[in-house]
Amino acid sequence: MVKAGRVLLAAVAAVAAVTAGCSLLVATDDLTSPNVSDGGSDAIDARSADASSPTDGGTIDAALDGPIEGGTDAAVGPYCASLAKVPKLCFDFDTGTLSDFGAAVGSPMLDTAQAKSPPRSLLVKVDGNAPGARTNEVEHQFADTPTAYDGSFEVFVDSYDATHAVELVTVILAADANHSCQTDVSIRGGVWTFDESCTANGAPSMGAGHQSMVAAAVGRWVHVDYAVSFAPTRTFSFSVDGAPLFSATPLIPQLTSGVAILLVGIAYLEVGATSPATVHIDNVRFDYQ
């Protein structure tokens, strides 16, 4: 059974709360999908319990989709200033204070020990036995409903329990008071995974986890690109270190757009993890139309 760990509950009135910087996120459970099995007990946990049998990551046709913008991001220097096209959001964490990057949920930190583009990156950690929301991130809220969005980031996984899922960068889409959806870049069963899930009337309604066959590296920087389109086609693409894992793959029918919120850090750590999940994230880019 597939379950949703974090879902946005949005109302028409909540759009005003978004622009005021209020968190609209709550923990939920019991998001089921007929397409995948569940190897865990919380959060869209382990969409496929067997990492050797990914949901649909075995066949990739790179010709279906062009490269995602930002796939060759610079490794050094002021990353955001180096971009030829200014995106809706870019964080390299090199200057400013934590509040400049959104609302802190948990205890994210700016760190100089690891950085893809020095001097700083975002450091987040969730203990394996942490109670409550099991999240550590910054949230950046937008006022728009995208018809398409794409993003990229660098991630250094310091450590985690590879038998339990960890959700990283998440895009939440608040359609209205009764319906919201989200996409997640996550690690499930030790491999890179792209998740889709929705809730209706406050209850989980549908989810799908698209597991690749690429193991998540520990102890080195990894570049991630993702893109979602609702029009003219309903597809997503996902690549790691420039290698396409999914190209123009159809979205689940239930996934709809809404007012966007970007979560950067650890959006959720699966209950039962026997060790902390610790990651550094740098050079976050997010754009939409």
C-alpha cells in the first residue's frame, strides 16, 4: 500500500495564507495505489518494496524528451549569478540568512563543510526515531498555478538507512480546498525515485512511485533534474547526473496543478529508519510557466 507522508490542504482562503508565509502542510497516511506495492508503514513509503523490481524505470527512451534546462550547472562559483536565464527561484545558499530562502520547518542549517559551489550549502538531518512530522526543510511559496515546471539541484547524501525511504525536494500543488497533489524526488529501496500523489477532501486518493534502477550514491555530489508538464502533454522527466531515468513519462490521471510550494531539504523520512538521514543540498533552481 502506498501512503502519503506530507500533503498540502489548501482552501481558496488559504492562498492568502500562502502569500503571508503560513505553512499549510500536515502529515497524512493511507494513500493507496493499485499500481505499486508498499514495503513501509508511512509516507508514500517504498512504492515498490523490492528495489530489484522497479515500477517503470527499466525502459527509457531519451529521444522522447530533450535535455532539461540546467542539466550542466556550474560546479564552482556563484551558481545563481551564472545562469543565462533567470528562473523563478534560485538558491545557492552562498549569501544571506536562512529566512531568505523561505520558511524553516524543523532545523535546517547553512553549512560550510560541504558545498557544490562554495562557500555554503543547506544541511538537513532527521533522526531515525524522530516523532511528529519527520521533516527538515525550507518552504518557498508561490502565488501561481503552473502549467509546467522544471527544476534542478545538487545533493550530497551524507548518510541514511537505505532500507527506508527519504523524500527530498517536493513540489506541492494546491488546487482548491478539497484537492491537492505533489511530486517528490526521493530515494526508495536505495534507488532514485520520482513520486506522484494526491489527496481529495483531506484523504489520500492516489499515488505512484516511479523507481529507477540507479542507486543513490552516498558521500558525493549528485546532480538532479526534473520536469513536469500539464499542457500540451501530461508528462514528467527525471534525470540524475545527466542520465535520463524517465523521459516524457505519462503522469497519473489524478495529478493536477495548483498553487505551487517548493520544499527543499528532507520533506519526509519513513518511519522505522534505524539511522538518521543527513543530506546537503546546493544550487537549487526552480522555474515554471
